[in-house]
Amino acid sequence: MSMEEHIIVGIDIGTSKICTLVARVEDGSNLRILGVGIEPSQGLRKGTVVDLSAAALALSRSVEKAERTSGFEINAALVSLAGSHVSSINSRGVVGITGGIVDLDDIDRALDAAQAIAIPHNREIVHVIQRNFSIDGQDGIRTPVGMHGYRLEVEAHIITASSSTMENLRECVRASGIEVSQFVLNPLASGEVVLSETERQMGAAVIDIGGGTTNMAIYIDGDVWHTMVLAVGGNYVTSDIAHGLRLPIAQAEEIKLKYGHAQTSAVNPEEQFTVRSFGGDAPSRIMRVDLAEIIEARMEEIFHLVLQEIRHSGYDGLLPAGVVLTGGSSLIPGTRQLAAQIMGVPARIAQPQNLIGLTDQLNTPAFSTSVGLLEWALLISESSQHIDHQRSKHMKNWTEQLKDLLRRLLP
């Protein structure tokens, strides 16, 4: 893939599925989906690799499908990251402003200072997200470049993950001949496609309920303030159904999708359906309300855990825009109503919007992270171009100042 083509690739490695997307950037900011490769996930549990060869094989199949449909050879990609090994912390960095006017080097030094925290040797930094700046005690500054002052302070949200877990994911990707250009935490990728600008500014939480994990990111004043990953998800609902109704996992997943509901009160108490349980000679009839009770209990637990995390973060009173649910498990009927009831805030279900190209399979909450990886890649590209422009402008100004000085000094 040549840079002139403006081709970007995202690989969403989930517990339930692996999705590889290839897109072309058009008109500077529009993404056209050129290639899609979706493959059932193997060798992963709770977002982490437990069987390297099986995971690598499933990923290779996904990549091959995306290469075949797009016509491009993939050699680098952004890769999603999840799992309970992910943790986050807020930190502050303070530096003196050289020359009295803030430039990009000052911001870089402030962010470096914010990263100067004690991190265990078996962990590595995944993201350093600047929240806001202050200059000489003046808070709430979003873009300090060009502003006058003596002391620059940045507040940053730092996300770390297990080094060994990330290295195992890298090995899976490398087995397909692809280099990981960056890991992106699931809820950050999802937030790029499901949140409106108003929700980001007012305060909202993105809750991505996947198969093996539930991921959350809190946005306030347009920035990420808190992130977390819970090692529970839709697969646990399926497992509960399989145990409670004595069914194979595949059949439990099927009836969850076909007859499931997250609110017992919304189900007709007389409604039934038939299944063939383990060891059963004939199909047995099951009350749909019994299925709903199993689903509701597990989904309640997930939302209570999320609510507990929000309260622990201290931002529970700063989310007037409520929660935005996404991920495959958010599609269970009644999930939105249950979330709003337990968490006491507005809730809505969101999915990728305004996609062009090969999008038939992607217009669902299950692919918010997959599409979000492409949006994140686009965001990185735009940021790099902006920084290059600013540095070029800064160098040009410095050159002009030098010429002016020489004109005044030389006869």
C-alpha cells in the first residue's frame, strides 16, 4: 500500500469475532470501505490470547478476506485492545515555557513530564491523552500554542496495559505479515463513531458490551476523563443460558439472539419456544420469561459493575448526556431500558453512521470498534499533518526572525 493511496487498515480482535477493515480516505475526511474480512474468533478469552496458533490462524483468515475484497496487500494496521489487564491513571506535567510563547516543543515536554510516573516493568503505556492545559494558573485552555506565559501545565489521561499480553497480540498480527502501527483501546475507538460532539462536551459514557469484555470511556468537556475494562460480556450471558437451560453453547447463543430479552416485565408470560436440550429425545418447551430472567440477571450485574466504576471515578454527577451503549450485546432487546433504569441516566444504543462502500454488514453496534479504528487512524493522520504544519510555520517564523536580526546587526 502506498501512502499516495491514503489507505488505512483497522483490525478489531475481539473475543467473539475478528474484523479487518480496509478503507480509502476521500476528500480529506470521508472513509470509503474497500475491504471487509470477518472471521469467528479463536484462541481468545476475555480479550486476551490464550491459544496463540488458533488466534493467529483466525486473524490470518480475516486479513485474507479483507485483502481479497479490497485488492490491497495489507502490511500495517491499527489494532484494537481490550481485557482486564488494561488500567488508567490521570497525571499532570508542568514545564517552563521557553521564549515566553507556547510552541509544540513545550507541549511535548509537558506531556513527557506527565508520563514520568512509576509504571511496573511488566506494563507499557498505550495512550497519553491530553485533557486540558493551564498557563500561569489559567485553566481550561484547549489549544495553548501561540499563547504567552511562563508556566505550562497539562492534565493527561494515561492508559497502560500488560506488556506480555500486548506482545502476544503483536505476534498474532505479525504471523499474518502485518505490523501493528498502534494499539487503540476499544471504547476510544467506539467513541469516535458513536458519540456526538454535544455528548462529548456535556458529559457522556460510552459502554461497549462485547463478547468477553465490557469497555467504558467517560468523555467530559470534549476529552477522555476515565477508561476501564470489565472482564464480563455477552458470552457470560450465553454461558448462563447454557447452564440454566442445559443447552450447548451454540444453541444458547442462537436462542439468546432469537428470543432473548433483558427485561422480564416486558415479556409475555405465556410465550414459549422449543429447544432440544442435552440428552433429550424430544424437543422441550421453554417459557420465554424464564430465558429473560437469566439474561436480565447477568445484564443487571454488568450495569451495576459499570455504575460502581463510574461512582468510583468520581464523575457520576458529570454525565448529563447519559450513556451510549454499543457492541454486539447491546442488541439484546430491553438492554437500553435496563441500563437507563439501573444507572439513572438517559441511555441510547448507537452504531456506525454515514458509511460508504462495502457497508452492508457494518451498520450495527457490533462493528462500532471496527469502524472506530479507521476513524482513529484518520484522526492520527490529521493530527500529524497539523503538527507538521505548525512546526513548519514555527520554523518559518524563526527563520524570518533570524533574517531580521541579521539585517539589524550587519552593515
